[in-house]
Amino acid sequence: MAVRAEAQQVFESVGERALGMGGAFVAVADDPTAVHWNPAGLAAAGPYGMTIEWQRFQSGNQDGPQLPGPDRRKTQFGTAGTLPLAISYGTFQTTGLVSGPADDVVVQSLRVRHYGVTILQSVTQGLVVGGTFKYERGRPVQSSFPGRTAGDALKAGEDVEGPTHSAFDIDLGVMADMQYVRVGFTWRNLLAPTFGEIAVPANTIQRTPRLGIAILPTHGLTLAIDLDLDTVDLRDGLRRMVALGGEGRLGRRLALRTGIRWSLEGERRQVAAFGGSLMFREHLWLDGHYAQGRSDEDRELGFAMRAGF
């Protein structure tokens, strides 16, 4: 059955470098994952690039009884392109335990398959605009699994099939590069696509505008801050994120990064992250990150293969 999951393709769903910096990436966005973080940043990613990646996030006690709150997020994402055009494909799934209509606990899940095309346009020296135009197939479902642990119920809910619904969406981005300072702006999910039409409000992926500033004081060092310009209402409450992060190169083959993010609205949802990249062949990188919330049950992990020429 289709339901409102109040889900959101949050910024922190894609990009190992971005997630290793805590999510401070809108003004950095100089690799193929720019199609997600800031389409205009793809201009700085080099003439050819691609990435394939996997991320997992969970919060709440997964081994305990079914209570509202615990959730999971899974992402598989890939992109490839040559300037000024890129294509991307991904699967985003959010699954959580919520209170049901009869004072029971149910599993809500929204899985969205994404097909995207990103196009760039230079306005003037150092100023680029870009857009990612997306066709998406969403499958919202609600199920109950009495007698199982929270983690087992979430896993079972991820596998439930149901009707899918199609929608179009657009992400817009602007990047201003002033050599030592970069300013980026992204407005994701501009059309706020919905999936499903039933008596309760449809599943809507909410618009999210975000501003980012990056400082590059010396070669190989990047410091960044991101700020959501609006508040979104997700399944687990209000969210308006701020993120601080940094990245440093240690020679040609190794990069390390760290960062922290938290919400300015509702619960703080503080998450600390670190990550790294290793160039194992010329122009080929292995990226990874790990993030930990204030609770041991809140953690995030991802890996990616990245190429740039």
C-alpha cells in the first residue's frame, strides 16, 4: 500500500569525499558526484570522470524491539561524463519504524530509482551554472512484521514490493570560483516530486536549498562549510543541517578528510565523520568514509571507485 513516508533524498546520501567531510561539499564539488551536490561544480572535475559507490546509514537500536524511531538508508550511485554533459543512475532507499494508525508499529519504506542528465553552462570567467534533470521511479510501501527485532523488520520492509510511480525533477546549481575561495549554491528537488496518490498526503521529496563556502588556503588543503537555507520535515522530525569539513592531500596518492554536521532545528543529530582516498593506479581512486553519531547505533559507512582524467 502506498503511504506518505515523509522521506527525503538528503544531501548526505551520495559522495564519499563529501560524506568524509561531514557533508560540507556544495562549494567543493569537484569530482563526478557534483551531479548530486552541485551540478555546476562538474566544470572543475576534469574533462572525463566517473564514479561507482555504495553507502549505508542506520540510526536507533536495531537489535531491540520494534519501537518508533530506528531507520536505515541505502544508496547505490554511479555517474560518468565528459564536459559539459554527464549521466547518472542511482537507487535511494529510506526505511523506518513509525507509529501506525492502530497504535501499532509499522515499517515505512520509499525506494527511488534515479536516472539523470547533467548539463553545464559557463556564464563568465569563474562562474558556472548547471542542472541535473532527473526521471525517477518511486515505490512507497507500508508493512508490519510483528514479533521481529527492529533490524529484522527494517530489512524485511526493504524487500517488500509495491506499485511504482514516475516523476520528473530538477536540481540546479551555481558555482563561483575566485581561486582561493569558492561559493556554491544548490537547490535540490526543485519540482518536489510525489510518488503515490491515496487519501493521506502523497510521498513528497522536499525542496532543499543549500549554500556552501570553501576556502583553499594552500595547494592540497580545503576547508568548507555548508548550510541548509530551509527546514524540511522528515519522518523523524525537523531538519536544517550545518556542516563543517576539511580535506588534505598527503602526497600524490593519499588524501584524508574529516568533518562534523548537526541540525539547527529539532534534534541536533550530531554526526562526526572521517574518510580517505588512495590512488592505486594513475587516475583511479578508492574512496571510503565512516561516520558516527552520538549514539553507538547511529553510524554510516561507504566505499567508492572513482576515476578522473
